Amino acid sequence: MNLLIIPSWYDTPDNPIRGIFFKEQAQAISEYFKKKNIEATVTILALQQYNIREKHLYNGIKKITITEENCIKTIRARLFHIPKLEEINLRRGAAYLKKLILQTEKQLGISFDLIHIHSVQFSGIWYALSGLKIPYVITEHSSAFFRNRIGKTEKKYLPRTFNNAESVIAVGKGLAEKIQVYSKKKVEVVFNIVKDVPFETFEHLKRDERFIFFSLGYDIKVKGFDVLLNAFAKFLKNERAVLILGGLTEESQNVLKNQAELLGIKDNVILKGRIPHDDVYKMMKQSSCFVLPSRFETFGIVLAESMYVGRPVIASRTGGPDSFVTEKTGILVEPGNEEQLACALSKMKENYSSYNQTEIRQYALDTFSADIICGKLYNIYKKILDR
């Protein structure tokens, strides 16, 4: 089997963690094939769209690059988006993607048997319009379906894109419901692979009377950090605790700093910028609980990462986290509900000793590990190729 993976966004020199879960899944699938002695190749083709007004930022950078990354041939290319010409942009993208796929087959001396596309915007639509007949699977990740960010022109091609796919996957049950209206095929739910960083022990953290909540994200509104600060202020009237918010831009840090000062809780709130991926796990282990009160969340990979280190979570019912957060692993609240969130913070602190950290970690391993997810994906691939 020759598998081509086409992500709709991927890492860039200025953002090395962009689309990190696409890269990690591709690497995991490649390793799974080797471990199971499955004769297969994995190739990544990342065609990314940029605003034509930003063209000057890419002077001197090759339009197409080919690299070998963890034994996976990776082709990166870019296409400039012309504002207000959506139909033309889609047609240009389709033609260029077709050209790149045919060129890649020729250069590698192989024919692709199956394509796995990540998200309809824009790779899915481009491929559906390309005229190529290689069977494809599509996994949807984007919160654009919740945020009304699918353009009118794009929307008319959604049924064609989903219905022509051999299999349609979503990373959470809420997203599956959203895209089901465009697909005649039953949308399956397959979670993202979450990379595990093993720890030898999972004892309760030694700390003073204060409880440590931790959260991570860069968009205040999407992640609900404004609501979290308000809820945390209500919680602090009767409790002692610290809230650490990481991954923030400098602008977001200033906004949240002002809000914390107005609420009178600045001494209990720690604001941090971008945190290296490996350090995220360390901070999760040093914290008591991870909180993600998002307004929109199709999956919530940081919640799964927190479970890997045995930490319970608090999350909102956005269709993503409520696909996997259980009573034994955390608490769910309605998005945007300050009162519920404040109560959840209190309940978490009060009942913290009832959460079994070893069981939480085992649940994460049984739910998000590479072997589990790759096994599900391989079964989907095999059914398609056996038809």
C-alpha cells in the first residue's frame, strides 16, 4: 500500500508546532506499518495557502521543498490566496494539487493506492475538484463548522467532498454531528493520536494548601480564558489556589493581566507565553488539574495529554472533550457558564483525592495511544483497499 497524507495546514519556519498532530499521526502510522510487517509507504504532501499580500515574506524561500523527515518523504508547497476570488482560488488549488500529486508519483516511482486528507478546508475540496480517481479518506478537525467560518462558495462543495470519500472521520462526536448533514456516509469518530511522555510515578503532588490549576492556549475567546478568570475569582472567595495560563501571545497576556487586576486576583494568576511541547507535560505534572473551558473545541489534545500524566480535567461540552471526558477523569461544564465553572473548580479541589491518577493514565493509554488509533485507521484503509 502506498499511502499519501495531505494535511490542510502544516508546520512552518515561524510556527514549528502548527499541525503537529498531523505529523505525529503520519509518523505513528509509518511505525505501525513497520511493527506489524505491513508492506506500505507513507508520503506527506502539504500544500498550504497564503494571502497574496504576504508574498514578500517568502522571497528567497523555495516554492516547493522535498525533505526526508523520520523516514517519511515530505513535500511542502505553497499557493497564494487571492482575496474575494474564492471560486478561482478553489479551482487553482485543485489544479495545483493534482499537478503536485502526479509529479510526486513520478519522482518517487510509485502510484498512490489511498489518500488520507485532513480537513475539507482546503485540501479536501481541492482534491474533490481535481478529477483524480485515487480513493480517499477524509478526517475533519476544524472548528470552522462551529464558528460559521465555512464560506458560501466552499459550502456548496462540501457534499461532493464528503460523499466522494470512501470514509469520513471526525475527531469528536460534536464535529461528527456537524458534518453529518453534508455526508450520505456515516461519519465515524476516531480521536487524534496523543503522544505519550512516560513518567515513572504518579503520586499526588507535594504542595502547600494552594491548589494549582493549569491551562494552555493562545486565543482568549476560543479557549474561554475570560470566563475562566471570572469563575476563578468567584472560586477564590472561599478557597486558596493558583491559576497558570500558558501559550499566550504578549497581547493576550496584557489583556488577561488587566482583567485579573480588576478582579483583584492578580497574585493568584500566573501568565506565560509559548511553552515548548516537552515542557508542557512537566507543567501538567506539577499542576493539580488541567482546565479548558473552550467556547469551541473539536477535540482538545491538551486534555488527553493531561490525562497521560494522571491529572483530572475540567472541560466544556463543545462536542470534542465530552467525547472522552468521563466522571472518573474529570468534570464537564457548559461553555461560557461562569457559575458552573466556578462550582467545578470547587468540586475538583474538594474531591481531588477521589481521582485515581493511575487509572486516569491507563484510560488515556487505552484511548489515545498510537497503537489504538493506528489500528483503527489501518482497519479503515484495509476495508477500502479490499473492496
